[in-house]
Amino acid sequence: MDELSRKLARHCRRIRLARAAHSALRWAFYASIAGCLALAGSKFAGFRLPYASLAAALAGAPLAMALREGVRSFSIRDCAIHLDRLLGLEERLSTALEAAGPMRSIVRSDAAAAFGRTSMPARRYPREATLLAGTLVLAAALGVVPSPERSGARGDRALEEVSAEQAAKLESLTNIDVRFQELAGEAARALRENRPEQALALLEDLRRRLAEHLLEGSGAGADAEQALLDQIASSSAAVSAELARLGRVVHAPPPAVAQAKLERQKSGAVEPVLAGPTAAAPSTGIPVAQEIPWSPRYDSVVRKYLGY
């Protein structure tokens, strides 16, 4: 291989690497735009996205396109034609590569001399490369800006994990009344769809209805309903704690059984009383209903609300 062929081979490798780099920069810009759109949708529209898979796809696209450009066929003859057009050599390089016979050495010497007198122009980067910095800054800003939700609840991983866990516990409860199953299912769906405030409202409504049903004294399924009541209290406490951690104040409602008892007493219901105080209640002479299955610790709350 003579001197001209060696020079053309070196330029062929450089041009191939430059094209691969340009393709990577161009597709990195397109990937950054897609990433900005995905972040904006996740922040402002509440879309749930697989961030790990999305980041891998966006990072792999420029690399794949650069590899595609790097393995594309680009021979020394193609390099000579490219340089003839770029440097204005009037096809001297491509003609010298195809020259044969006694004039071959003269043509190659003339082409090498013309090629040596020229200088390569400054490297020009694609237009997308100058815009890539702006899209990267925008993506970084979207990544650190909090989601403009009213409670800051959506987009928090800890809250999502707690909501999913409590939703699974609510869905696992069986052997309860169909009315309560439907309301419990709605609360579980609200938790899975990242609507914690609505889920808390549904849980409170379910807890109130379940407490009223327990106060009616129906024995069928009482154990399952008591388990559901305990699970509702546990789920409400867990979700409320996460919302409080995020800065949203959640006011704790009064105990559901005590609230149902107060509503029952205010409506004028007459309850039979014991001859004396129970073992769990203090000896104050205050009548306590005997057939209502609430915890004795609510007696003080009931007496407080009744003004004793």
C-alpha cells in the first residue's frame, strides 16, 4: 500500500468515527426530548411509567444508532469520492485509486501532492448537538421539580408501597357482607390508583357503616366484620401517617363504634342497662349498654361526648 492509500485509510476511519459520533449526538437529542415528555407526563398528568426500562431504552437508542452508523459500509474509494467533493480536488483522489498502466504512478503522485496542499475544514457538529444541552437541563429540572399535586402524595414511592400493601390486605378479606365487600373494593382500587384522600373517605364511610351493623347485634359473620373493622383502622392509620409525612394534615375522626353509639343514643334509642358497673368500667354508676360489642376503652369517650 502506497502513501496515498495509507492516508486515505486513516481518513476513512476518522470519517466513520465522526459519522458515528454525529449519529449518537443526533439521537441523544431525540431521546432527551422523549425523556422530557415522559417526565412531564409523569409529573403533571400522573402517568405511571417504568422508569428503569424507559431510561435503558432512551440510553440505548443513541448507542444503537451510533453502532449502526459505525458498521455501515464505507470503503477507501467512498472516502476518496467524499474527500474530492469536500476539498474540491476535481476527482483526483478517486481517479488515482482507479488508475492503471504506466501513468498510474504519475497520477497518484499528482493526487497525493494536491491532497497534501489542502487542509481539512474544521469539524462541524450536527445542529441537534447544540440543542442537546438545553434538553438535558430541562430534563434535570423536570426530575427535581415536585409534582404539583394538592398534597404532594402522587409520585412518592413510600406512599405507593404503603397504599399497595393496604389495598392487598383489604382485598384479601373474605366472608363479609356483600355491601361491605363492594365498598372495601372501591377503597382498595382508590389506593392502587394513588388516590389516598378518596380512599380514606371511603374507609371512613365503610367503618361507620360496619360499626352501625355491629351495633345492631347481628351475630352472623361478626368475627369477619370485626377483622374488617380492625383492618380498616390499620389501613387508615398507615395511609394517614404517610400523608402527614408528606405535609398534608389529616384529621383523625372519632372512633367509629363510639360515633355510631352516639348517633344511636341521639336518635332516642333505649338501651338496657346493667345493675352495676362492669369490671372494665370505673365504678361511677354510669349505665353501660350490655349487648353492644364495642371495646370498653370507648366508654370514656362516650361519657365525654354525653357530658358526664
